[in-house]
Amino acid sequence: MAEIGEPTQNGYAERLMRTIKEEEVDLSEYRNFAEAYEQIGRFLDEVYTKKRIHSSLGYLTPMEFENQWNDQQKPKKKKQKQPQVVQYRSRNKV
């Protein structure tokens, strides 16, 4: 936890707050607190995690990053070798 007056100790949270302010709050007008709460929640759920790419995640959205990580965690299935069909030619000419 960061000490009071030391925002540099909590960089990830500060960056998130900056993003919310710049990309949602500064561009919107809210009629009341309830509407602000709802719209900021929508922004986090629909934009920040599903549409907005993040450089720290290799320029993927958090959802894409999570899906990629989940896919890597699945045990890989071993390919079963198919028996080879060998055709023999008769040496006897008919």
C-alpha cells in the first residue's frame, strides 16, 4: 500500500485512474452520482477490458490476454499416430 502523498508507490492504480478520467469522465456529462457510477462501470466492463488494448499486455485487450493465457494452461493433447497404409506391388507380371 502506498504512503499518503506518495502516488509513485502505487503506479498501476494511478494509471488506471488517469485512464478512467481521460477516456470516460472528461468526455461525459453525468446528471447525478448514480448515472456516473453506472457509466464508469460500463466503461470498465465494456471498453477497458474488452476493447482497449494495453501495451503491458503485448497490445492485447485484457480479455484477449486472459483467453490466450487460459489456452496455454490447457494440457496439450498428444497427436495419435495414424497407422500407415503400405501398398505392396506384386513382382509377378501378369
